[in-house]
Amino acid sequence: MGLLFKAKGSSSFGLLLIRLSIGSIFLFAGAKKAMDVEGFILYVKSLELMPANLAFISGFILPFAEMLFGALFLIGFFTPLTSLALSFMTVGFIGVTAVNTPENQLYTIPVYAFYIVILACTLTTLFSGAGIISLDVFLDKKKGREITVTDTPKTENVQVQAPQGIQDAVFEDVKNAPEKIEINETEIRN
């Protein structure tokens, strides 16, 4: 029954699946557009949503930005920045597809609905992080933070290493704390 009514669990595997699927979508979509950059630039110009020069620049940059941020999202590197960039791109895609929905798709799910799901996934990783299975975990500086506990009568220091593998939510209160924290032992007992 635990499988049917599971309220708690590890979110890292779910975040990994989100990153792998959405990152792959952006990586392969960008690669497909980069293979025919001229055709994609002409497509962006044909939408007539912006001036020709801006359409050229965005049509040239967008495929490479999709590949770059898709790859970073796949490996979980700079996840908050990457999620934000992918969210902005997706909002743009929603706007373009909402304006250009063909009339023959009246009774099907519109394309922009899929972009809304992608936006929800990128916003999820923006607010929750990449999860434990990512490169961000290895580069996180909070794992090595030291806490020093001092005993007032003896004035000796005890070094306590923060446990590794703890999720970021546990350390929310000490994110901006200094690397060494002095705690008086009499304060702990009270």
C-alpha cells in the first residue's frame, strides 16, 4: 500500500527525470535547428513577429542557446540559471505558438499546452534545485562548512563537520552564514 499512498520520498530521482527529458528536448531541438540555420532564420522572419534584423539575430542565436542550456540542464550544472534561461525561452515559445495556432487543430491539445508542461518542469527545478544526482552537488560549497562548538569553562574547540548528502532545504537558515560558526555550549544546553 505504500506505493499507492506515498506522501514522502526522494525527490532527486524525479528531478533527474525532469532534467533528462527536458534537457534532451532542448538539446535535440536546438541541434535540429542548428543543422539548418538558414532555414530556421527564414522561418523566424516569416513569423513577422519582430523586425527583420532582430529576427535574424534571434534565429541565429536560439538554436545554439537551446543546445547549450539543454546540455547544462541534462548534467545539472548551474541549474538555477539554466532553469531560468529555459523558462524564458519556453515563455517565448508559448507566445509564438499561441499566436500561430492553425485552425485545423481545433479539437486537439494545442502545441502551447506542451510548452506549459515544459515551463512547469523548468520552474520546478528553478525553485527546488537539480537534486542530488547532478554536478551542482559536487560544486556546492555548503557541504564543507564547519561548525565550531566552544565550551565556556574549558574554552576548547570541537570541530563538527556538516554531514554530506543532506538536501539543501535543511541548510536554508544558514545559507549566508560564515564558514565558521562559534556556538557556546551553555547556549546549546538551554
